[in-house]
Amino acid sequence: MRAYYKVVRCPKCGWLQVTSAEKATRCKRCGSTISLEASKPLAVAATAFEAREKLLALKAKLKKSGGSSMGDEGDMASLWEG
């Protein structure tokens, strides 16, 4: 089975990170569990390099918009799409 890399946001602290986990992962910042079954990823990539690029682009758009990483997931997804 081919692994996919996902950009996810911690629901507790808002931290953005890349993971290849299927069901859940731990936030690298606050340690809380991020359920990948309960929330959809902000971006999906076939390679770790591509996932990193998407993560950096998303963080740059977030910084440019002046928003904080604590925004809700809908706002985060609209940043990626726009």
C-alpha cells in the first residue's frame, strides 16, 4: 500500500505539520492527539518533499493574511484553495 503524506492542523494549538499516519498522530508542539478520521487534511501529497512544499506554502499564505494558526479548519482550507 502506498503511503500518502498529509498536512494537518492540531485542533488544540493550531500547529500545522506533515504526517504519513493513517488514523491518528501526535502534535509535535503540544502533544495532543490529532484524529485523522475526524478531520480532513488540509493538503495531501505523494512524496514527503511535495508535502513539505505544500506545508510551507500554506504557512506563508497564513502569515501573509495576518491570521493566526488558531483559525478554524474551514478558514485554513480556504487559504490553501485561494
